[in-house]
Amino acid sequence: MDKSKQQVWLSIREQKSSENTLLCLLQGLQGVTTIIELVNEQKIHGKIDSVDGYSNVTMSDADILTLNGKRLHCPMIFIQGRKIRYAHIPPHIDISKTINRSLGNLRRMRANIRR
Amino acid sequence: MERDPTLDFASDQFDALKALYTKDLKPPCDDIQPYDNLASYWAAVQRQTNRKTDRASASNQPPKTAAAAAKSARKGIKINDIATKSARTVNKEKKLKNKAKPNVLERMKPLNERKSVHIWTRSYDKLRGICRGFVAAFDKHMNVVLVDVDEVYTLPHYFMRSAGGKNSSKVLAETASHDSTAAAVLHLLANDPSSENYSNLKGIHACSLKSALQYKVTGTDQFRRIKNFDITEDVIKTDQSFIIVRRYLHQVYLRGENIVMASLANVD
């Protein structure tokens, strides 16, 4: 399961902001197949590969639905964090658990860097 | 009034305990600093001794020979540093270590229970829609995690030609005759002035959105239902300029940039 999640290198600034904001939730959603809705009313359905400190998301195996009804398929897509409006969270995911888990990961990352 | 020898500070028979319990008894000096307890007195004494050692170490005289002076200068600097690191700075560093750094969960502590909330969302310069849901998490950017969300939003009509214009409004009119709430919604929406007046359109969006939110969708074949990627959306109203869509979402993460306003929803 860990191999499917890409390891993201977060700068110290990004790590701190992830700990203090809901970015940790997005980072906990890595490896989950969801829908991300953009500001331009497009919906992208795919597996979230990685989320960085600026909420930029890379997705793999993505289906993009444009407003005209066109569907495009991309093996990999990079979404600018600022252009995201919604990130749907599947009902089976517990929000507080994912936040706690990703906070733990961030602490471990910090500890590893210190060594 | 004769001075009681037990209460006289200068006498041999001075009784401290008695003096403490007598009211309006002041020591002979005017500018004495009274302390509440022994601990604060000892802390004050410690501070004074620290200051004395700081001054003493600072005024250490250098030795006579140059080599010895250089050696002791290096040593002296070290010794000075340790001595000048007074109790004050050491305590400061201890406090910083022990202070808990707040993470996102601790900052959310004021929100104990999930509150039902109306969140107004925006699309560049327009009001987009209203989300009604329970706030599960939030942060300083106003990013919000909503649970159990009913969302009503508008899209500019030219975006969704496939949604169908005339048919859906006909269907809406037919159902209105049977259902009183539908009739009320239709009446409200029908009273929108023409789309030429753009500034009015923004205001009307708000009213129609709220009424559309309160209207409960019954039956599956009354409105045009679109299903994309496991999300079913109902196109409630179409017009020359905009369409209103309504949908239900289980859990959403909404980015704070898109929020205009949040208000508490009254639980009916």
C-alpha cells in the first residue's frame, strides 16, 4: 500500500503550514480515488497521488468532465492548488483519523530530518 | 497610644506571628516591598544575587602578560557567557520548550460539536451557491470540511446546453400544480426580472437559491437528474441566463478561497 503513495518532499515552511492547516487532511487523502472540482466547474475523478504544501495535487488515471459534457482521460494530471474548489472525501474515510495520522507522519518527517 | 513591645519591630520581644495578624501594622520604613508569601520573597532574593554575580563577572580585571591575557580572554569570554546567562534567560528557554505548539486540531478546539451552517460560495465575481452542512473541521484559511451537505448552486446557462432549457421548466410547471411548496418556489423564481438587468440577477440568485435549498426534492422523474462520477445532481431551474442545480454530498473539503460567507443554519 505504501508503494502506491508517492513520497512528497515538503520544505520546512510547507511542513509547518501543513501542520497548522487542513492541508494535513489532503495529504492524508493520498492514494484515495475521489473527485476534485475546480473553479472552472470541471470535475476530475482519479486517484490522488500526492499533495504538496501549496495544495497542488497530482492525480493519476484521471477522468476529466468539462462543462460541455466532454470527457477526457489522462494517465497523470497536475492540478494547481489555488484552482481547487472542492475535494470530495469518500464516505468511508474518517476525517479525524486521517488528520491524526498525517500529523504523525509530519512529526516523523521532522524527526528524520533532524537526524 | 503606647507601643506594644511585642509589636515593636525594633524591640527584643518582637512577635512576628502576632504582627502578621494585626491590622494596620506597618514596618518603620516607608518604601518597603511587601511580599505575599515566602516563595516570592526568595525569588526576589535570587534575582538580586544573580544581578550581583553578573556585575561581579563583568568587572573582572584582565591578567598582566599578553599570552596569559589572550588565554584568559578566551576562557574569560566562556566563563562570562555562562555567568551572564542569568536565571531569567534559562527560565525563558525552559518555558519555550514546554509550550505546546498548536497544530490544526488544537486550533479547532473551540468547535466542540458539529454546527449546521449555510456556506455561501463564490465563482470569480458572482455568488455561486449555498452549501448547507455540518462543519467537521476548519482552519485559518477558512478551508472547511463539511459533512452531510445539501448544495444548491447556479451555473451560467451557456455552459450547460445539454441540461435542456424548455423541457425542464415545463416539467416544473406540471408538478407545481400538485405540490404547494413547488408552487411557492416556482412563483418566487418566476418573479425574477429579465436577465438584461445583470445587477438584479445577482440579488435574485440569493433568494432563489435559499428557497431551492428549502424545497425538498420528491420523486426522481420530476426534475432532470444528472449523474456524474457517483454524484447525482438535480437541475431545478433553467432560464436564459442561468440554471440552478441541487445535489447531496456526504463529505467535502471546501477551499477557503471560495467562501464568501458562513452563517448558522437554524435547525427546523
